[in-house]
Amino acid sequence: MSNRKRDPGNINVDNKSTRQTERLAVSIKEFTQMFGLSLSMGYTLVKEGRVPIVDFGSRIVIPMKWINEQVEQAKPRGEIPES
């Protein structure tokens, strides 16, 4: 057995009907890579409370459920509200 720590960002769920695994969460680094953001922007979004996290002490992950919901609710480019 490996002495390697388990990575909570790689937690998988087995969907028995399709036998596919789906990640439940990703690291902040993976989140920023998905959306082409800088790592510092990812941490800023978390700090401002604009991105929810699950905190495992030294490991912070972002739920894929939330990411998927944000993508599904995305508005066409012309409808982006001005800040």
C-alpha cells in the first residue's frame, strides 16, 4: 500500500447504471485551468466568497456540482451585466 496521501480532489462516485466515475471536486488550480484564469484570481474568487469551497484543512476543493450549475446557467455574451 502506498504512503501517498489521498487527494480529496480526486474523489470519485461510481454510477452503477452507467459504470462511469465522476469527480466530485477539483482543486483551485484545476478550476482556474478549466476557465483560463490565473491561480491568484482563483484564490481571490474564493476569498471574496464568489466560489464555494470544501475545506479539508490543508486541502481546499471546489465542488463540481457548483461548477456544472454555473456553466448551465451561463448567459450569452451579450447579456453579461456590467460590474
